[in-house]
Amino acid sequence: MKQSNVKPAQGKLGILVVGCGAVSTTFMTGVLMARKGLAKPVGSMTQYDKMRVGRGADAKYLHYSDIVPLAKLDDIVFGCWDVYPQNAYQAAMYAEVLKEKDIEPVREELEQIVPMKAAFDKNYAKRLDGDNVKAGLTRWQMVEALREDIRTFKTQKGCDRVVVLWAASTEIYVPINEQVHYQLSDLEAAMKADDREHVAPSMCYAYAALTEGAPFIMGAPNTTVDIPAMWQLAEQTKMPIAGKDFKTGQTLVKSGFAPIIGTRCLGLSGWFSTNILGNRDGLVLDEPANFRTKEVSKLSTLETILKPDVQPDLYGHGNDEDTQYYHKVRINYYPPRNDNKEGWDNIDIFGWMGYPMQIKINFLCRDSILAAPLCLDLCLLSDLAARAGRYGTQRFLSFFLKSPMHDYTQGEEAVNNLYQQYTMLKNAIREMGGYEPDEEID
């Protein structure tokens, strides 16, 4: 390993997960099984990917952990919050993502992961009915209670560092309000005034994490840290933030396939995406206000890859104004599928002389199986970023996220092209490892 300024990953890393549902328990169980040598962490970039460092005769292909000091799986300690009181073993069995034979070997460890009471507001997730909640608290009291939870967990578990990861349900859509969300002082004032319209519970988790010196990762499409006030807090606390929305199934396909159309200079008339999903996430998204949050996240991917203003002949067709292709996204709650999500994409393209063609993709995926390795990578890399002294929005983590954070106040666009995101990821790791960040994004 080259000389770098990254602090070593000494001691235990606490991973505090908001939510103890299908994604969280699949993540926890997989890590616990992998460190016993009973399962493979397939899909995890930090555990499997190799990347080039150096050029020419000096080029080497190394695992991330051979370039930068990542925390080891053996050093991870889990904790969580949830509106339901069941421990992680009970929750994993209830989720029915993993087979019993893949949960039982780590039953004892999972049973010890008992959810702390959640900071919850039913108005933000009307379909959830759990009673393991911090009742009767204002938004500011929620922050204080969550900060106490983090301190207590860190002390009781003997953790040197903590990362907080949101793997809970999608909240209702919170439009960005300049009077509340642009200045940290305004956000704090809104929390103290118990402004429940503009301050989502997830914002309380993020505020608590950052002020307790823990990186925060938003794994749902919630507005949460995607506001200037939180960017200011991350700068002030010198902590990394990342978000938003785990890029698992359909959007992963979209961010990887849309560049094929763009690179080949083919035209796009329309892209219709629909999903069926039956787990608790699907139940929550069956509420229109919650789906709106997800829709905004999923729609943003394509528009930053195939741009009508750059190629009007190719992408300036489709809707009534003839300014852009049609792009529709649907999610349907369908209980028989549980966690086994199915995504259909119908893509209408055109080629030489405008002749139409079609592409159809049917992805029968497992939501939590795809999300679990993202959780691991985001936690390990956020912890790495903190030890490297990187703070604020971690754009290099956009590879893992559906709607990457960006400074929209300055007109910045998110990078959604999967291959450009991969370049950003590799360059950041090279840089933190003391190597030259030697790939460019055109």
C-alpha cells in the first residue's frame, strides 16, 4: 500500500441502520455469514472489485483494500432503529428474503440486534403501524434522543467509529423550501419550532448522525440530506454525506443501458418502466405521496444521460411539446412477489432515416439481494472518506445511488452514466491511496 494520509481503520466500526426490514436484515445476515466463511459477499465492490493503479510498467490491478485501509468485516458491529420491536433474527425470518438455513447459523448474533425506538411520524409513512416509537417528541427532541442513542450504542459496543445508514421506507415527498432548507440556522429553527411539514423524521436522523461525528447515508429517495442546510452541517462537522436511493434493479439497468443508446447515436422516442413489488417497501410506495418521492428519483436518471438540448435530433421527440422523449415510471404493489421485484422496460428507439425499433428488458430481481452489497460498500467507503478527511457530499459514491446528490443551487447536474460514475469511484480510491487519479470523464 502506498503512503496516504488516510487514518488507519483501527478498532470497531459501528453500523447503525435506520430500519430493520428486508434490506437491513439481508445486509446484516450476509456480513455475519461471510465473516464465518459460510457465504460469499457477491455484488460488493469493496470485497471483489479490482482496479488499476499506476500506468504502463507500473500498472497493478489491486483490490480496494490493497489500495486504501478499509474496515474489515470482522470489525463491524450492527445496531438499528425500527418502528417494529422484533429483533433482527425475527425480522429476517419475517422478511422471507433468505432461507432459514442461511439465517440459522448466525441466529444468536442477529437476536442480539434489537431495534431502538424509532423517531417516527405516521404522516410520513401512513402504511406503517409499528409502536416501537419515540412518542410525543418534537423534531428537536427527536434529534436529541437520537444523538443519545448513538452515544449509548458507541459506548456499550466499544465502537471507535460509527456510520448511520438509512435503509427504511420512503417518506412522503418533501419539496425543498428555501426559507427552511437553505440555511442551517433556518433548519435548526424549524426543528425547534416542531415544523412537521418541512422537517421529515429522516432529517432528524441525519442531523443527529452528523453532530455525533458519524457519516450519514440516505438509501431512500427522501429529500433529507439533499438540501443546502445539511451540506452546511456536513461542512461544519467535517463529516461525509451520501445519497440518495440505492441503485438496485431497474435504475441500475437504465444507467447502464442508456449510455449504449447515447454512445451509438441512436434516437429515443420513449422509455416506459414499470415494477411489481410485494414487500414492505412496496406497501409504503402504494401510497401516492410516498410514490411521488420515488418517482422524482427514478425519473432523474435518464434525463442526465440522454439530453435533448445536446442532441435534439435524437432525444427531442416524444411528448406534446416535442422537446423530449416520453419517460414514464410506475411501481405497483403486488404482495405475492414479496421481495422478488420484477421490472419491465419498454424502450422505443429509432435509427437510420428515423426507422423505429424496440428493446424490451424484463429483470426478475431480488431487491434486498441487490441492495445488501450496496449497503456494505456505502458504509465502508463513507467510513474511509471520513478517515481521509473528506467531508460534505461524496460524489464518488454516486455509482451506488439512483439519484446522486449534486449542488443544484449552482446549476450542477448529477452524473448518472454508470461508466462515468465508475470512473469517479476509481479515481477517488486512487487519490485516497496515494496514487494519481488518472482517468478522465468526458
